[in-house]
Amino acid sequence: MKLLICTSLIILLSACSQTPQSNNIQVGSRPYYLIDDMPAGKLKTQLQACSEGPFYKTDFSIGHRGAPMQYPEHTKESYIAAARMGAGVLECDVAFTKDKELVCRHSQCDLHTTTNILTVPELAAKCSIPFQPAKDGQPAQAKCCTSDITLAEFLTLKGKMDGANSQATTVADYLKGTPSWRTDLYASNGTLMSHKQSITLFKQLGVKMTPELKSPQVSMPFNGFTQAQYAQKMLDEYTEQNVPSNHVYPQSFNLTDVQYWIAQNPEFANNSVYLDGRDETASIDPNNSATWQPSMAELYNDGVRILAPPIWMLLTVDENKQIVPSLYATSAKAAGLKLIAWSLERSGPLNNGGGYYYQSIKQAIDNDGDMMSVVDVLAKDVGVMAIFSDWPATVSYYASCMNIPNSE
């Protein structure tokens, strides 16, 4: 009897574990909301027919910073939520601390908007720019960087939803900047993670990993820590935990980082991802190849095998106002490059053209249901290998419905 009770207790505890099992994917209600919002048609009917699943973990669905539409980004809670939704790949954006340890943060200097650091006096005092209230028409400001504090200090912080109130005159009001279409319901105790801790968690969750080496916002070398050492340290932490190189997709907006990995870490070369953010520094037109420097062929010849641009660069609208692949997308595929798109569910409601991520197709975007049409074109017509999403359930539902196979 004692053995039976103990065995039952073990089973119960296992069932209640925070670690989701790969065969227990829960997409929740949002995909159904999006599908219901679609106009009648073949795609809507096909997606509705999949309403009872089964849903599975899929490499096609990448948890962008976890599941930050409703959970504080890059926190343990956000990552677990993304895995429960079927994300087969999770992202840790990698920055470094004052003692040169790697941590998961979208930006080296975003602690003032993504954590509670300003409420911790001894750490707030170490910020590059301590909190300054709005005054005389000037917005409130602060700048707190991972490189301002040690790893031990970083791990004492709590994650919050990214946002700040620029009109605030107090720290408490400054931290109240969450967009109205997100929520603070799950943001009271976000658990921050080092890069090493994220690897351990991702192994437990049974997912692949896509770390992004963030551009330093301090002069390099940083106390002797060079850019090459930074790039190498990130990969070394996977090797130290015996993660197979084909389960890791290192990313960077800095082409030099990608070239370094290709040259110095050949086992990671084919999975190294060049994040295309050239629209921030140049006037890039996805339908004018003269604006892409380097060209698709030059990227491929330089060893790049995976290119990851924002969604809008992969899509355009034809004469019938239908969403179709851009010249950028077709040219990348013709050059032999695989494509990853970012980031679905990053914008608010799509009834105003969708903002940054949908700027090239705003003529065809007028409701949230159009998100599923975007996913469909990216999958079937563009042929992306994966999609980053702030709410991975949307992509997981689609991938399971369409039987999209996992990458090898």
C-alpha cells in the first residue's frame, strides 16, 4: 500500500510538472480567435477542420524571446509558456554583464524597461543613466545596462513587460508603460536567466535553441573582452553542455559575427543565421535588388546559408491586392538561401495596417484574421523554414494543421 501511494504521488507530481511534455501541446484560444476573424474561404475552412488537433511541437514555430505577448520576455515563465504552445525552437538574446557573463536580454541596455532594477536602490544607482523624471517638456529617461552590474546582481532582478511611461515623474509611474494589447497579469515575478541557465532549461523542454548575439552598447573590447571572444563564448556554452551543434541556430545582425562563426566554428556554420536589419541603416527595397548590399549571391558565396529578414521584406501585394512573395524572397531562395521570418504577433491589432512588420502589405491587412493569411503565404509561397512569433501557438496551430515537417 505504501509503495502504491508513493508511486501515485510520483505520477501526480510528474503530471503537475512545469516542464511541458512534447506530446502535450496546448495552443489555447488565440488561434481560434484569429481563424474565426478570417473571411470565408478555402484557407479558413482548412484551418477550422484542424480545430481538435492533434497539435505537436514544431521547429517551424520559434518562440521570439519566449512568449512575450503576455509574459515578460526572456524569463523562465515566458520560455515555458512558448514550449507549451509547441515552439520547437526558443530564443535567448545574448548580452554580457559587468563580469563578462552571458545573460538573456533583448538589448544590453534595456533593464530599465524590462526589469524592476529602478526599484532596487543599490542597483539603480549603478545604472549608466539613473532615472530622471519628465520635466519642462523633456521626457523621463533612464539607461540601465547588463554591463552596469554583475551576473549575481542581474539574477536578483525580476522581469516585467517591456515598456516605460515617458511622461512619468516617479519611478513607479515610469514602469507603467505596458502596451494596452499586452497584459501585466503574468508579470509580477518574471525569473531572469543567464545564458547557461537558458540552455539547461531548453534541454529540459526538449527544444532547439537560437541564441542571438546582441550588438554591444559599450566600446569593445570591454575590459579586455573582445567581440570575437564574445561571439566564441556564446557557442562554447552550448559545447560545454553537450548540445549538438545541429540543435543550435546562432544569430546576429552583425554579418562579421556570422562570418566569424562560419570560419572558426564549422560545425555551426550551416545553422548560423544572418539577421537582416539593413532597413535600419539603408533605404532597402525588397523589390529592387540594387538596394541589397551585399547581394544574395554574395551572401551565399560568403558561406551564409540562412537569412532572416522582417516579415515585410518577404512579402508584397500584387495587382489584385493579394499577398505574394517579394523579389527579395524569390531571389534569396534562388541563391540557395533558407529563410526565417520575424516576428509574428509582435504588433498590436492589424486593423490599421499592422505597423512595421506588415508595411509592405498594408493594403491587404485590415483585421487580425489576416495574420493566418500571412503565415500561409510565408509557408507555402515564400517557403520559409520557420517563423518567429511573440505568441507561438498561432504558428504551431498552422504547422500542425498543414503537417509541416520538422527540420533535420
